[in-house]
Amino acid sequence: MGGLIMFIASFWGSGGLIFGFLIAIAMVGGSYWMSDKLAIRSARAVELGEGELPEYRSIMMELSQLANLPMPKLYVSPDIQPNAFATGRNPANAAVCVTKGLVEHLSWAEIRGVLAHEMAHIKNRDILIGSVAAAIAMAISFVANIAQFAMIFGGGSRDRNRNFGVDLLLIIVAPIAAACLQMAISRSREFQADRSAARMIDDAEPLAQALEKLDVKTKVIPSFANANQAQMYIANPLASRNMSFKGMFTTHPPMETRIARLRDNSWR
């Protein structure tokens, strides 16, 4: 992934290659060490206080024992859209965040299914994969922006016409490449987390029922979630903004497919 950034930046010569290398190191390294802090800050979440939402804490203690993992830090986001995500570079530094909307719109049995899904992401090391993908997507988009400025101001190239074509190509292709990267990684990991969650609690129905509600609510209740962090959530938080795409170019597989897989017992 770092090589992809360097390849794109190399179109500006050796100086661009060096610049791309520095971006790659900063983005990949930063995503590894800072992924949890960036995601929590983006969600405007606060750590769960002592005595707050005891059901939330109790469920996570149970799931931590079932998964044989350390108890992650627990956060609550003020977002009114029902949703949740897990973050952190490894199980020892993991965090789980639920939104205010999740607590208000779902039963605790359904939330248990959602939290099992997030614990499965932690156990499967999906958080690191998704965090790096998000960082790379942001870096690719950043390079596309550089190409845009280079096209406008000339970029100091000796062959202006040749670089104009390269810059135009990058402006069009780079954001698509970033989106495809996140889609490919996120969709496969969501299916696996659903399956692992059902196995963890030996019951797929709570998660299936939760996904049914999330499918409806995320389309009508807006979220302030950052687009570059969208793939981390159990349901696409930007669904209300992207209704016209009907599932195309989204970071999440279709809800109906996820629900059907949970209910056909293929997870056993």
C-alpha cells in the first residue's frame, strides 16, 4: 500500500518519489499507532463512566471472556444514528464505541449481537486492517489533490502537456482506487465478523434482528461520521447521504445478504 502511494507520487520525478515515501511512512505508521485515537475523536466519543450503562459494561465483560480477550475500553458517541464500531491496533489496545442512537433504538439483546460483532473484529484483527485501509485511502486522495494543484499551476514540469494528462488521470482514478481499496477490504471482513459473532454467542438471531433495524435507521437518521472512517462501523453511517447509489460503491455489503447468511445457519 505504501508502494502504491510512492508509485503515484513518482510521476513528479525523484522529488515526488521521496515525498510519496514520507507520506507512506507517516500514514501507515500513524494509522498503526493512532488509529484508535483518531476514530474515537472523529466520533466525538467519551469513555464510559463508572455506573453509566451497566448493561453495556456487563455484556462486554461477558463477550471478553467468551472471546478470551482483554476487556476493551468502552466509549459512547453522542451520534443519534444507531451504530457501533471497534478500533485499536491490537486486542490489548482495543476500544469499542456505541452511539447514543444504538442504545435508544435497539434492545439490549440486539445490542449484545452488535457488540459480539465488534468483539469479533477485535479477535480477527480487522481493526488494524481497516485502519490502514482508511489511512491509505486518505493518502491517495491527498495525492489526487496535489495532482489537481499541479495541473492548475503547472507543477514546474518541463513537459507540461505530458504531466497535464498524468495529473488529470490521477484526479479521476485515484479517488476511485481509494474507494475500491476500502470496499474490497471492508466487505469481506464484515461477513467474517458476522459469522464469528454468531459463533461467539451461539445464536445469529440477535445480530440479524439488529441489522434489520440498523438497515432502516441508518437510511433515515443522519450521522456526523467521517467518510474516511465509515468502513469501521457495523452499518454504513453514510447510508442516508448515498441512497441514490443503492449499495454501489459502499464500504459495506448489502444488509439483506448479511442477514440472509446469518439466518441460513452457514455460520455454524
